[in-house]
Amino acid sequence: MPEREFDDLRPARESSLWILVVLVVLALGAGAIWWRWSHQQTEPVDATPAATAPQTETPAPAPAAVAPAEPQNPVDTTADATLPKLEDADAHVRAALAELLGAKAVGNFLQTDGFVHRFVATVDNLPRDQAAARIWPVQRTPKRFMVGGSGGAQTISLDNGARYTPFVLFAESVNPQRAAALYQKLYPLFQQAYEELGYPNRHFNDRLVAVIDHLLQAPEPAGPLQVKLVEIKGDMPSERPWVHYEFVDPALESLSAGQKMMIRTGPVNERRLKARLREFRGQIAGGALAKK
């Protein structure tokens, strides 16, 4: 049976890798990534987020009434008079990203309206099961998720991982010291967004380091990886139902959204991304940003 490409993979759209790339090169934070590779026979209405800061799909958890904890990975947040207020920061953040990544890359791949809120919510959700696509900090890309086989014997195509290679090369091309410096400069905005998400007594950099550690623990299974097509049941019956792919292996299926995203980049790309994550972690963890 020849390998097949799906034209409208929803909601993955290769955005999940770009979230990881942003995480790798900026620590500005992929997915929560919705790991499900979905396909619908007709184009649904596009729920474009408003230009204002996006909200999470579910209400933020009520914070415990505890005293502020000391940061495990402190960041020097010396006041920067040029840093705008969070609600007015989009243009400033967009310019800073363009300086680091290039204006073309930012325009093609990033969702810069409410970027700080998007990034913080995405990072916070990576260790969870899923996240709403409308809060991703990335644009859709035209690449397609590929499978081979048919029926219950479908597997992720060996060629599927090759589609991620340009993104991995891009992540490897970004200077981690410059990325960490930008993250430190913008950090007060990320911390404020994290507090507004429902964590007034916690520190975003600690969460980011913990999420990176979680991604580094993703398994590296040998392929081919079997997947199965599962219908998404809605409240109303439909002649063209939504379907998505799930791992046949229950151990893989039980992983978090972020770890599943790591796996589906392919074993070679996963190892290369992990190497970049480790390098970036060294730039932001253990007080490294408090010493710069």
C-alpha cells in the first residue's frame, strides 16, 4: 500500500514543531501542543483568535494561598525603561524577535499578537494532554503529516521526519547566548503573563526549566510507529466527522502532548532537538540569568 499524505491535518499543521523551535531558540514557550494529527474532509470555520491576549481553553487553576516561593532558577530583572507594559508589548516583542530570527521567519511562522501570553500558556501546557490550537504562538504551515499502510496497520511514514529537518537546522543556527539574552530582557513580561495565568506566587523561569527537563525525558522509540485513526465524537452528528491519529502503543499514547510532539519529529531530529534544548537549558537554569 503506498504512503499517503493528508492535505488538511488538523490541528497539527506542523505548528507543533515550530512551537518547539521557538522553545529551543528563545525559551519564549510549543504546545501546549495538541499532539493529535487530525484530518477533516471539509474545511471547518477558522476560529481566529482576537488581537487581544488569548485566554486558555479552561479557567486557570486557583492558586494556593501560600507565600511567594524563592526562585530555583533566578533571573536578573533589572528595570528596563524601554520595556513596555504587557498589554502594549506586541510591537516591541515583534521587533525583538525579528532582530533575533529575521523578519521573514517571524512573519511566516509566528503569531505575534499576544505572543507573550501565547508563549506562556503553551509552555505551561506542554506537559499536559493537549491545548487549544487558538493559543499557539505559531502560524500554520503547508507541510503534511504522512502515514503508510492501511486499516489497523498504519504507521508514521519514514519520510515524515525529513519534513522537520529544515526547522531543526534553523533551530541549530540560532545563537543560544543571544536567545537567552533576549529572554532575560523580556522576562518581566513573561513573568507577569504567568502570574495572570493563575500562578502569582510562582516563577515562570522555573516552570520553563521544568518543562525542558520534561521534554528531555521523552522516549526515543524505534520505528515504524503504528497509529490508528479515531473519530472525534461531537455533540451533533455529522456526515463528515473529525478524526485524528493516536499511537497504537498505549505507553506512547499516555505521554504528554510535548513528549508526543518530540517523538513524531523522528528519532534523528528528536536527538538533535534535545541537544539544543540541553544547550539552552544551560543558559537559563541554575541562576545563569542572574549572573549575566
